[in-house]
Amino acid sequence: MKLYSLSVLYRGEPKAVLLKAAYDVSSFSFFQRSSVQEFMTFTSQLIVERSAKGSRASVKEQEYLCHVYVRNDSLAGVVIADSEYPSRVAFTLLEKVLDEFSKQVDRIEWPVGSPATIHYTALDGYLSAYQNPREADPMSKVQAELDETKIILHNTMESLLERGEKIDDLVSKSEVLGVHSKAFYKTARKQNSCCAVM
């Protein structure tokens, strides 16, 4: 999972204006980096121009996904990531960045701004912090921990049964289970094996 670009734009009527951007093109060849960066800027502007105000969208281009969020006040954000990057995390990042940007940069600067004139320095920090969505996003972190716990529990049950003991043997040896519980287990086992053959 990788983030390549994080951009803040203003959706003007004739065309979108790039206000600020951060790029991570380290995975590309040194000689391709400037071209890749220019293409990301062009793609971001094009997607914002063709998106309606108040909309969110994800556009797939080869193995990349461009996530765009255009607010009703014409402030827009674009994240370019690989196709494995979770879209929920990308949109959370865009909402966070646009809210912060709108508080720090005066609204009258948006239509006439450029990367050189806009003073907002947080994009590079967000781009590096969100490279690992599990660490940056609390929901992804919790989901990853749940997945790991589920795998551990599954492996634990398999390792218990791999020791040469069958569940049938454990039930018959159990002192905790009553006679009725053991009879229920045996009946259920017979019924399930009958249906499995069919």
C-alpha cells in the first residue's frame, strides 16, 4: 500500500487551480520522477474539474486509484494511491486535510493561490504519516488487530487438534460434560455425517 500524491485544489469555473501538493515519487526511476509528478498534477486537476461540488469519487487508472473529494465551497482534495490502499482511509485523510486547510488559509486566497503563495506546510507530514494506513487510522489499526487475533485463535484450535487428539476422544474423556451433553454431541455428529455424504 502506497500513497503517491496528496493535493489541495480550488475548483474554479473554467479550470481547477492547484493550491498545494505533496508527492512521494521515490519508487520511480530518478529520470521519470519529474514527469510522473507533472502527470499526477495534471490528473488531479482534470479529476477535480470533472467532479461535481459536494461529491466524493474514486477513479481507477491502471494499478492506481485517484480519490477525489470536492466540497461545496469549491475546495477540493485528491489522493493518488495504489489500488490496495483503503478508500475509507483516503477519504478520511482528505476530509481532515481540507478542514485544516480551510482554517489556516484565508478563503479569498483560494481562487488566486498557487503552491508558491499558499503557506500550508502540513501536506508532507500527512503524506508520510498515512503511508501505513493501519498506523495512521485508528479504525484500520483495530481491524488489523482483530484479524490477527482471529488468525491466532484459528491456529490455536488447529494446533490443539493436531496433537493427535480428536474432538470425539476429548468429548468422551470429558468429566465436565454430562451424559445428556455427550449423547447430544454424538447424535449431532451422526446427523452431520449423514448430511455430509449426500
